[in-house]
Amino acid sequence: MKKKVLEQRKKLISILWFIVKFNLLAIPLYILIYLNFSLPSVQIFLTNMLTKTLQLMGYQVSSEGFLLTLLSNNEIMRIEISMDCTGWKSMYLLAALIFVTPSKLKKKTKFLVFSLVFLFFVNFIRILTTILLSFRFGFQYLDIIHTFLWREGLIFVVIALWYLWLRRINYNIRKMKI
């Protein structure tokens, strides 16, 4: 009986330590948000990728800095690719989840390189499909498409990648049940 209680305590402490570390890693995130963190070169890179892709697909699109200008049915739409559009918060969240999960640093780094690049391209697809659906259904639906289709979708992708990470390191989630 005592052994079972000690085992449960050990699991609780392990879960508590995970939560404490994860919350400590949230502090830099909030500092960056407060300081209005921005990487214009990443925004411009993403804007240029979107412009070239849409032009290859036959759409009338131009860009200046991180502002896309789209023409459809004699309607002009300007979309700013803000720092939030780069998906940096999702990438930060995924990195934090991976770093607070017990494993060797080399394995974490290796997985992060793959997963962050993957997440960047998922984010690119997110923006591209939002724009394409807005072309199809009308620019007045851009915010609705963005909010309901992809905001939660990106969260799902982050959780799915973290789950893959847990599977990769053979982390037994069931063992963590109390």
C-alpha cells in the first residue's frame, strides 16, 4: 500500500515539475509579446513565398514589404503578413513542449529541426488556403475563414507533432495516469 502511495506521489511530482517548467518557458513568450517582437525578414520571406505561389497559380498579386495586394473581380484586397502570421507562437509552443518533456537534448534538437520546418510549411499552407478560399467565397469572409478554419487547426498540428515526439521517445502517457 505504501509503495503505491509513493509511486503516485512520484507521478504527481513529475507532472507538477512538467507544469512548472512549461510555465517558466511561457515567461519569455509573454515578454516577447509585450515587446512587440518582430522579425521583418521572416515576414518579407513569407510574403514573397505567397506572392510567387499565387502568381504561379495565375492570380493577380503583388507585394511590397509584408503587404500583399490581390485583385479579384475588380476588387482590391490588401493583406498584411504580420509577425503573428509567421506562426512563431506555435513554433515557440512546440519547442517549449518538447524541451520540458524528459529526453536527451540531442534527440530534442533533431526532432525540433524537422518539426519546426514542417510547422512553417503548414503555416504557409494555412495562409495560402485562407487567401484562396477568400478568392473563392469573397474577401468579406477572410476573417471567418482565418479564425474558424485555421487558428484551431494550427493548435491541432502543434499537439499532433508533440504527440509524435512522445511516441518517438517512447514516452508512456498511460503510465502518467494517477
